[in-house]
Amino acid sequence: MELTSLTILEAGRLLRRGEVSAVELTESALDRIVAVDNQVRAFLTLTPEFALEQARAADERLAAARRSGEEDLPALLGIPMAIKDVLCTEGVPTTCGSRILEGFLPPYDATVVERLERAGYVLLGKTNTDEFAMGSSTENSAYFPTRNPWDLSRVPGGSSGGSAAAVAAHEALGALGTDTGGSVRQPAALCGVVGLKPTYGRVSRYGLVAFASSLDQVGTLTRDVADSALLLSIIAGHDVRDSTCVDLPVPSYLEALSPEIAGLRIGVPEEYFGPGMDPGVEATVRQALRQLETLGAQLEPVSLPHTSYALPVYYLIAPAEASSNLARYDGVKYGHAAPGADELWELYKRTRGEGFGAEVKRRTMLGTYALSAGYYDAFYLKAQKVRTLIRQDFDRAFEKVDVLAAPTSPTVAFPIGARVEDPLQMYLSDIYTLSLNLAGLCGISVPCGFVDGLPVGLQILGRAFDEATILRVAYAYEQSTPWHTCHPNLSVGQGVDPAGS
Amino acid sequence: MPLTRQEVEHIAELAKLALSQEEIERFQEQLSAILDYAAVLQRLDTEAIPPTAQVIELRNVMRADEVSPSLPVEDVLGNAPSRRDSFFCVPPVIEVAP
């Protein structure tokens, strides 16, 4: 078996038994990146020297543990991973996919990065993203688009497209992403990997460069559900440096995994099978729902009647928050500064005009408009009120069922360039993922099949702070199907190559 | 209702964004389309509905008022495009007497 196709848990077992070293594992990941990343382009920054240094330290720790008989080792000791480039990494460039932060070296680590480090991980590099996580295809990166490992002419989804593609292309064993309106789940679906968006408040956002503060959450991208459970148990939990991070106990998500879901009530929201959905995707997701039924779950139709309002609500609230958050990019403290400005307003305007790309400008304009005098009530306040209705839809549904199951994305990966000229068309990619962020709940996308050789994702949505149940459903589904063992065949271009065939 | 050119220029001023003529025209068209789309929200009666600003029940999160180390000044200033001593430099914001 190739070292690069191991899951985090498999690699961890081999490391502990001494059958592979952390340096070997890291070198194989770095070799894989050299071999395929010129095609995939998942990484904005690589940190090979730092990675090997961390791997050598992990090997020393492993050797010492073998000598002393110590068994309680950090969970990610020696595991090579990737981090989305919106999370601060001390001394390692953090660009947010933007020219305005080119060359920015954070003076501190994000809490989630600190926790991975404490768990012994190895940082391979920082992954590509739509600029400031604003996008659904990673084409809004100011540097270059990332390509879908299953078909290099198509997008990987976004905005965590670099992290999803890196995991799918076997460049990293796992990755962190962020999800403001679907940015972990949608690229996970389009790249055929598992993407988990935890509940708002479950994971610290200290050191996450803010986009929309009432929606942003850090999530995980992995090859299987058990790895997501492992990573969540490491990154979740209270952090005094983020006042929106809730002080609740963190359960052992791995122990909660079970292939047994008989009797569980799964709601199927009828509004998530609407017009605009690709018929192949619909058939694939309906087949996955039958599989859940075969496993003993009870399917129940439910209604989330305000679903069609989620898109306009999101595209007023998220840009409004972004226009405020992005006010900090002014050419004074860090990042790009327009040369030759001889007056402060001019410095601000020119710095931002030069440093931001089209989508960031568009959303800054939209958000500023929605918050401006005379329009606040009609747009921003109205959107916040409809947000309440969307939350209430979920509250009512979860009185009757334990989780909801639905498609993650209405289509498979679309061709690069197909939607860049039409922002509304691009926004529709997130139509099944946005509501969850507006309601602050948790969700996971798990691979559920293929349409024309391109992956499809099944989304399981759960109650606030009930990640254990969505992980359990996703795990039961995954373990009864072959999809998580399918890998893109990059060396011959495209196609499905089930492991072991 | 399409945005006028003056409205787009006004928003750009509020947002402190220098836009080219071409960008102003493009945003006039695209923002108008997005706002038209958002007008569907007006169909809902939300008179009695409270707004949601954030979804968790926490309010006034307090912590102990303890002294802890801050980031080193050199690290914080390390990313500054322009600095002098321990200050960020900006162009003049007040008129200088001749």
C-alpha cells in the first residue's frame, strides 16, 4: 500500500508499531506533492524543511515511547497535514488567497493550529482558497485556480478547494478548512472526500482571518469519517481567546462511531430536491437515502419552508459582516500598501482598490450598501429577521427527527471558468449548504457515488453540538458502501480507481 | 430597481475602494441583479419576527482580569509596510502649516 493513501488512523497505527517512520511518511507526502501538484495546484505555500524538522521530532518521540513503553502518545504524532491559508501559522506566510496579504507572516498561531501542533502533526503547507474564503470554486484565489483531482478541467469547489483537492489527490492525509456558507462541505463533495462543519461555537476561531463572524467555522477534510471524528476531538473545545467559543465538554467522537443506526429518525427535507438539481446527483443521493433505510434508519419527509430564502439572506448578511471585517486592510499595519499615497484616505482607497480582487470588492460593495443609511432596515435587518425563520424551520424539523439527510451540492464539479462571469450562478452552488451556517448547526458531507466519473456528496445535518450523531450516521453509511475507497487516478488523467481493483 | 452610477460611486466612497470606470459599470449591473434577487425577502411578513444577529445564547462573556504576556512589539511591527521606531507610519491626516 502507498503511504500517501493511508488514512490518519491507519498511518498512526503504523507509526506506533514502528513499521513506518514519520520522516518516511512526510517524505512520501512531499514526493507526492512534487509529482502531482503541478497539475492540481492545491498549495499556495509549501513548508518542506519545517515538515521534516517536525517529522524528525516525532520520530524521536516515538523511539523514546518504544523504549519506555509509553502508550499515551499525542494523536497526530508524525501525521502530515495541510492548512487552509486563512488560518494563521506563526512565521509561515498566510495570504487568504489575496494580494493584499502577500508576504504577511503571522506573529502567532491560530488556536486550531496550536492544537494540531500539540497533537504532534506535521505541517506540509498552506492550501489555496478563494480570496478571503469568498467563493465556491477556488477560482477567486488571486494566485491561481486549484484543479479537481478527478478531472483537471473542473473546479474542486470552494472556498476550501485547496484543502479538499490536497486530501483527494493524496498530497496530505488530512486538512483543515473553513465553512461560512458551505466552504468545507461543498468542496469535499466535489472532490470525493469527507468534509465536516462543526456547530458554531464548537471550535475556536482565534487566528482565523475573519470573513463573516456570525457564520465562520473551522472544519476538517479527511479521507474517511473516523479521521474527521479524530480531528474534531482535537480541535474542538473552549478557548478564552474566542468569546464565541462555547465552554461545553468535548465528547470522544471516535468512540461515538458505530455502524449501528437502526431506529434512528432521518428527515429528508423536500426543499433540498428542487429545480436546478442535476438529475444524476438526485438519483445518486436518493440511492444513498435508500441505503440508510436498509441500515435500519427511519426516513421521514420534513419541510424547511424558508429554504429558498437562505441564498438572499446569506448574500446580504455575509457581505455586510465582511465589509466590516475587511475594513482592517488599509495598508497601515500589514500587507499591501499603495505606493506614493500622500494622504490617508487615498492610501486606504488605493491600497484596497489594488489589493482586493473582483469578488471581494463586489461583496464589500454589497455589504456596505446593505448596511448604509436608508437601506439597513430593508436589506440587513430584513435578512436578520428571515434568518430567524430559517432557524425556526430547523428547530421544528429536529423536534421530529434526529438528523437530516440531503445532497451537499446541486451539481457535480463544474468546468473551470463556467460560472466566473455570473456571480448569481456561482452563488447557487451553495444553495444546500448555506442554511446550516445561518442556523449555526453542524453538518458533514460524505462521498455517496459518482455521476460521469465525478464524485457526489451526501450531506447529514445535525442539531447544535450534536456532531456525534452526524458522525455516526455518516460512518454507518460510509462503512456499508465502497465510495471512500475510490481514489482519483492522476497519473493517467481521470477516472475512478477503486482501491484493490 | 437598478443602482445609479452615483449610488455605486457613493458606496465605493463609503467602502474606501478606488474603482476603475470599468469596475463601476460592472458593479452597477451585477449589484443591481443581486439586489433584485434579494427583493424576494420583501414578500415575507416579518413584522413580529425578532432579528438573529448570532446563534449562540452566550452574552457578556467575561474572563479573569489577569496580566499575561502580549505579542512582542517587534513581531507586531514586523509586517508594517512603513514604520519608525515603535510606530506605524501613515501619510499626514492633518494639514501641515506652510
